[in-house]
Amino acid sequence: MEVLQLSNVLYASFMYHTCFILIPTSWSDSSANF
């Protein structure tokens, strides 16, 4: 049970960091206009 929970936490952390990196990158072009 703990292994599954740890895997879920790692997956959530991975997705969080992925979005944290990709979203500002995708906004860089539009934010450049401001």
C-alpha cells in the first residue's frame, strides 16, 4: 500500500514539475507582447 502511495506522489510531483516547466514556456511568446 505504501509503495502505491509513494508511486502516486512521485507521479503527481512529476506532472507538477512538467506543467511548471511547459506552461511558462508556452506563454513566453504571448507574454513577450506585454
